[in-house]
Amino acid sequence: MGRKKAPVSDAATAPRDRTQPGKTTKSFQKFRLSTWGHGLTGAWVLMAAATTALNLGIVDLLERQVQALFFEVRGAIAAPPEVVILAIDETSLAQQEFYQTDPDKYSYLEPIQSWPWQRSAYAQVIDKLMAAGARSVSLDIIFSAPSSYGEVDDQQFAQSIQQHAERVVLAAQYNDVETPQGFTTQLTSPLALFQHHPNQAGSINFFMEPDGKIHRFGNQFLVELIQNSPANEAEAYRELAATTPTFVDATLRAAQVEHSTPRGNHIFFYGPSQTFEHIPFWYVLDPTTWETTLQSGEYFKDKIVLVGSTAAVHQDFHAAPFSKSWLYSEPMAGVEIHANAIASLLQGRSLAEALPQAPLRGLVLLIGLAGAGLLLSRPRQPAMRWVWAMGMTIAWGGISYIAFTYGQLILPTAIPVGAIALSGFSQLMAGSVKEQQRKQHLRDTLKQYATSPIVQEIISQQDDLQDLIQEREQALSGKVLHDRYKIVKVLGSGGFSETYIAEDMKRSGSAPCVVKQLRIASDNLDTLKLARRLFATEAETLERLGQHDQIPSFLNSFEEDQEFYLVQEFVAGQPLSNEFNSRVPLPESKVVVILQDLLRVLEFVHSQGVIHRDLKPSNIIRRKSDNRLVLIDFGIAKRITTQLADVERNTKFTVAVGTPGYMPNEQSAGRPHFNSDIYALGMIAIEALTGQPPHMLNHDGMTGEVIWRKQAPQVSSECADVLTKMVRYDFTQRYTSVRQVHEALKQLPIVLNSVVATAQLEEGSTAIFEQADTAMLTQEDTAVFEQADTAIFEQADITVSPEDSKQGSLEDLTKVKAEDTAPLPEN
């Protein structure tokens, strides 16, 4: 017995052994897809936090670029007036031409007759500015070698400096010097002859950040120099830093300006070049400009004066915020950068890092980005996660900008914003892949049940599943219905209906016909009986309507395999919507003719107690044979299925038959009236006159009325009044009947003044218009439709009005075929 049990046990477990790996693989794939996006989000968070904590160069580069962008987005602001630049500009250099022309007249220009200028020129300027009451004079010029004009020139300059030693600052510069041991950095100072005070000279160097721009004060240059130098050199640099302040610090000491300790070491840039006022150097030497423009020196009273070059020939330009960028391409002169630095300290506007320690910044980013990642996981839709990510990046960037601009605080921005954006993108991509797999699974499932009515409805609403419909078309091609109608092509599939183009096998050589199938999604016998009764009623009504020349003729109706079929005449032509596709407004005369043609058909439809409910350009065909407008698609399928649903009480909602834009409000509420069709016809006319589809037109917020007249200024006021009444929001204020609209159109000047063309509509005749530029299309304008390869337009059904609709005399109603001509405008 034991030996027998073993094979039984193996056989029983074998299927489980074979299927379990498949289940495990699918579960693993689902788990992998569901966590892929979250895993990438975590990776971005960790990467951002790690690179920030390690203070890698890429982090500094991106953050500096964002800071420069913040400055430029903010724009220029007013610079403090107490800081003035005495510019060695092109106009000052050009003064030599005046001196050479008349040395006696322009003798005061002798010191600047050629570059380099005589140092006596600077001596004169220092003396004048000090006498005028300037706080200090700082020269952004290196005087490290004797003057080429001789010792007397140096003595005159030294005497002026000695006289105002505590209020004059000269420039010193750290330069790379080649030695036998390699390159080293040395300080180039002014001649000892010019230094009469411990803080007489200040270093003009700035540290160049990874983005190639200057962002921090000059003392950062020495900090970086000391950190990156050997121990013995670093100590020497510390001694130099103790005895030689920065040019900015030396200037503020010379000006004897007290300022608070700076919050940070970042310069607050006020704007691009020329934000600080520039005074040409030669203005001070010229007696006329000194007395007039500079008010005998009164202009410089209590000013901190910076003397430096802004001329292109001297190439003293540097990259900084507001310079060498997309928004501000002009570079910034070195003296202007000094001015920004001095003003930042003077007004207490220096910027500070909110989190100066890199490890602390990394920790804060780790916590903040982890929280952002958790928030991103909340929305179920991938697209919404992307929207949330964009919202968080904008919020983070906005907070950083406000803190930077108004609080002088620098928050980490580029790295966290980039991490959030990449996390959102990863979530979007992961969700998209998962969605594609879900669709593929759905597609595989639907393919097995492609003939199901419900599946057909799903397929008809999904563009990416349309090839499944093609497969169904191939399966239906050649199928014979009712032993008579051979399906040639599937035209389309609606909610519970399907439409075919078919051949009538019992009528050889006959034109193709349109067969519409109505599917009842129920096996309940009572429901089928009710559907059969409703179908018979609708078919009878459709047969009556089909007797009108401008409604497709009703040919047959039958039931097969508990499915219902209607057979109608096939109308070759093009839909009226094709004439609107160019979105070019049509002439008023043509629109009036269209209205008159459709009103005759609509009057007949209403006389039969039927409301069309879905009048729109795509449901109107311009017949190829005679250019007349034919009304199609009365919505029988939706009408019957809606009534069945109401009877079975499967829905507590009102189903509105119609198309938004053409459907008035009472029809949307499920209570259409005959003049609901008048509203739709009016919207068609307005669309033709404005060239805009109804959904793009505005509505009055108080009254609900359509606002369209400004879009069609060419329309006469009389015609506009008629159309406005046709599309009134309140149906009680509209025309109550088609006849009223027809009479109103007859009173239009364009109709009264027109030549009436004969349009006999008797059976077998076509519309013949005597005018050359009639509003109707010519035969060449219409599309040619042949049986095998044509654009077919669905001939659909009808909607019967409420129970009390009256039956008119068919003989009286069809008189429209022999009366009323179509008026056309004069040439």
C-alpha cells in the first residue's frame, strides 16, 4: 500500500509543481514593477543626500548656477548712492585727442594724454575728492613699479597719498609666479614709497567658483589658498592675510564706516553693469565739468569713491551674476564687483548659507526628500505623481527664491529640485510601463471575447484596440444576414449597435444598403419581448420618415438570433462637417440656404411627432447626386436601450441623447422639446458663420446665453437676431416651431433682395440653381463614393417624441417636395 501511495502523491502534486513557478514569476514581476518606481525614487534621494554631504564639485556648480539665476530673475535694484565709481572708461582714454589738438587749451588733460597715465593725474584727483569731502578714495590699480614718467611723478603721487593716508586705499594682488620648484602664489604690493599706513593696500583677488563666476567676498580667496597649499606656504599666507586685508575691507576702514558683522560670505549683487553710477575720470580734471556736472565737487561729499577701469582695452572683466549669461551677456568690470561687495557690507545684505556644514545639509536633504518621496507614492495615477512632483519642485524652488531674495538665506535648491523631478519622472515611467503591461493583459483578454457586445463597446472607445475591430471585420466579411444581406464592410460599432455596408443578394445590381444591428444585452424573456415591441414601433416610425426625399429610405427590418436589424438606403455624399473643417466662416447667404434646406426636412420630422435630438454637421450629408442635405442618425439604438434600462430600473440617472455644444440645457436634463432641434440647428448655423465649433464659444455667466456675435461681425443684425432667438437658453423664449423660423428667414434682407432660384424637388429631379455662385456645392466639390472603397456615413435611427405626438397626413406632409423654392443672393 505504501508503494502505491507514492505515485498517487507524485501525480497529485505534479500540477502544482508545474504551475507554481509561473505564479511565482508573475508575482515577482508584479512586485518588481510596483517597486521599480519607488526604488528609483529612493536611489535619487540617497544620491542627492550623499553628493550634498560630500560637497562634491557638481553640487557646488549646480547650486551656484541657481543662485546666479535667482539674482537675474529678481532683476536690478537701486544701488546705494554713497558708493560711486570714477571710471577709467573709453571717453577718458579718448581725451588725449583733444590735448593733442590744442595742448594749451586742454592743458589740464596733459597727465592723461597717453596710457599709462601720469601718476600726477591720480594725485590731482585724490586731492580734489578729499577737498570735496569724499569719505575715501580706493584705486583699483596696481602701482608695483616706478612711474615711466620719472621719479618726480612718483613723488607727487606719494605726497598726495601721504597727505590723505588714512583715507586712500591702493590695490595689491596675489599672482602665480614660476619658480625653480614650480608655480607659487605671491602678493604683488604697491611700492613702499606709496604705503604710509598699515592698511594702505588691499588685495583685489576673488575666488572663482565652479561655475566660473565670482559669488563670495575676497577673503574666500585666501581661505581656499591656505586650504590647498602645503603647510609651510599656508602659514606664510596666514601672515599675509593678517597684514593685508581685502580691498573691500580696507576701503570700509578708510571710509570709517561702521557696519554690522556680515551674516555670510556671499556678495549681494545689485544688478548688471552700470547699476552703480559711473563718473568718467576726466570729469574731475576738466574745470567746466567739475564746476557744473559735479557741482564743484559737492557731488562727492560723503561718498566712497572707487577708481578703476571699465574700458574694454584693459580687459579687467569677470564673470559674475548679471554677467556673461543668457539674460545679461555683458561682462562686469572688476571695480563694479568691488562696488557690489562694499555695498553688501555697507547695507548688511550679505548672503549666508542656511546650512553651512555640508554633512548637515546632506542629512536635511535626506529627511526632506524622503518625505517628498512618500508623498509621491500617494497618488495612484502615474501622471498625477508627475504633477505632484512638478508641484513640489515649484514649491521648493519658490521657497528657496523667497529666502534668497528677501531673507538673504541660501537654501539647497538645485540638487533637491532635481532629485524630486527625477523621482517624479521615474514614477511616471514605471507607471507607464505597468500601464502598458496592464493594457496588454486586457488586450489579450478582450481578444478572446471580441464578439461580445460589451467588449465591442470597450474596443470602440480605445484607439489602441482598433486592430481588434479589424480582426472582427475580417471575421464578419462575407457573412449573410437574413439569407439576403451580405456584409461588405463594418462601418462602426456603438454602445449596443453595429453598422454594416451590405449588398442585397435578392436584388442584383442594386445599390448598397446600410444595415444596423441592435444588440440587447439581456437574456431575460420579458426584456426581449419589450425590445421586440419597441423595435417594431421605431421601425414603423422610421419607415414613415423615410418617405421624405431628404431622409434615407427605410428598406427592411428583421430579427435574427435575438438581434434586431434595420436596413436603410445608402446615401453617397459627404457630411456637412467636411465643409466646416477649414474653420473659415461661410458667407451668410450660404448659411441661410443651408438653414432653409434643413428646415423643410425638420418640419416634416416634427410633424411626425419625432424629435431628432442629435442634429450636428456630421449627421447631415450633402447628397452627391443633387447636392441636397440629407438628415441621418435618429439614434434608435440608444433610444431603445434607454427605454429598456428605465423599465428594468437598472439606472437611476437620466440618459441624455445628443452631443454637447449642439444640445440645449433642457435636453441635457432629459426633457427635450421640439424646439430643442431648433437650438441645434441654430448652433450649426453659428458654427458655419464663426468658423468655431460650439464648445469653443463662450456663454454668459448670468444668463447662459451663447456669446457669438463678436466672432461673426460680417453677419447682418437681422440674421443675427434670428439665430440668437433660435439658441436662447430658455426654451420658452425660442421659436416654438420650425415654421416660425422659416417665416423669420423669409424677412431677411438677403432673402428679400435675392433672385429666387427654381428648386423643384419632385421625385427624380435635382436642385437646379440659376445663379452662378450659388451657396450649394457643385458636383466636383463632393466626394465620390463607390461601393468598394468609399467613406460611408452611418444611417441611423429615430427618436419618438412623447406619447401624445400626433400623426400627420403623409400626403399633406410630403407636399414639401413640390413647393417652396430656395432663395439665393444676387451676384
